[in-house]
Amino acid sequence: MNLAIIGCGAIGTLIARYVDEKKLEGWTLIAVYDKVYDKAVKLSSSLKDAKPRISRNVDELLGSKPDLVVEAASQEAVKEFGELVLNSGSDIVILSVGALMDEKLLERLKRAAAANGKRIYVPSGAIAGVDALHALSLVGFDEITLRSSKPPEALSGKVGTLFKGHAEEAVKLFPANINVAATLRLASGSDVAVEIVSDPSLKTNLHEIIAYSKASNIAIKVENKPDPENPKTSYLAGLSVIALLKKLSSPIWLGN
């Protein structure tokens, strides 16, 4: 299957290298795009075997006819290109999940996917237990809370409790830091209370999830090492996309 990537930062680079190193059987990287053209050039030149088209715009990327496009750029990229990707005949993986808190955008994407027989994939990202929360959405939740704590360098250098509120507001104020809140909101179908803390004692990104439902009470603690190339991104987030791609090309289905 042919793969294209929008966003040539830490996660886009990780995915491209897995394809290049033949660690993603069944996938061929055919095109990359970044709004900063030099980043796409840098990514492509770092690969040994893969020779993706370095696209100057998304229309050019889609002209390569990818089966699937990975968005690893920003919420703005989802808003600008999501429908375009689906209408072109490609499936899409959305990493900037915060964009999907815009209900009107989400409905437009769903309609585009249905009209074209395409799929929208949301990886688990930097947290665990998404499959269980999705299952529990069938019976509903009494309460879900998320406490995300990160080193100051991952949160613009500020220290202390930076936010308390709901997932929808969190993803607007911290678009590069709290996509996990949107993932929880979508998986659970329930309100998520969010707290964001900048803690100088931390060297990892820490996510603590508490969920109470009629079927189960769940406590999840995920302590993520930052991506080596971007402290704002958890290494696990990129790996979750790779796991998803492996699942899509495998005859064995494991979990959500």
C-alpha cells in the first residue's frame, strides 16, 4: 500500500524511517509534504532506500495517489486538508486529534469519508487504555479525569498548573500538547475534565487517567519519554501510528 505523510517533524520522520528500514511490511512511502519545504527535503534526504516525492503542496502529494495519508502536522492541517484527502480517495490517519473537537469539522469529515468509501483513523497516541474506554462508552461514564504533567520545556517554559477545565477548551489553548484529551473525549463519548501541569522535577511526560463507569473503574498512568527530536511530543505517539499501520497491513486484528 502507498503511504504519504503531511508533516515532516518528529513523528513524520519516525514513520518514514520505519518504512525506509523495511520495518513496515506492505507499505511504500511515495510522498511527503511540510509547509516548511526544507523540512520535507531534510526528511527525504535522510532516507536510504525510500525516495518519496517532495511535494510543494498537498494537491501535489495527493496526485501521487496514496492509499493512506498520515497527518502529523497540526490541527490547522486537519482543518485545511482533511476533507481534501478523503475526497481524493485516500484514507487518513489524524494525529492532531484536537481538531476533531470542532463538531462541525468532524461531521464534514465523516460525510466526506462516507461519500468516498474512505476511513478516518485515530491512533491511541500518547496514552493507553483507549480500547477499554471505547468499549465502556457502550454503558457510559460517571466521570473521566485526565491530569497531564510535563517538563517546562514541553510547555513553553512556564511552571505550575497551567489549565483546569474541559477537553474542548484544553485542545484550543494547548494545540500541540494535549491531543490526548481529545482522544479520550472521542473514545469515551463523555466529558473529560483536564488538568495540565508544568513540573520542573519531571523528565518524562506523565498522563494520569481516572474513569468511573457502570462496568469498570479504571486508573491509567502512562509515563512517556519525550521524542528525541521534539520534547513536546511523546515517543509513544509516533509508535502508536506505526502500530496502527502494522495492523492495517496484517491479517491479525489486535485490540482497538
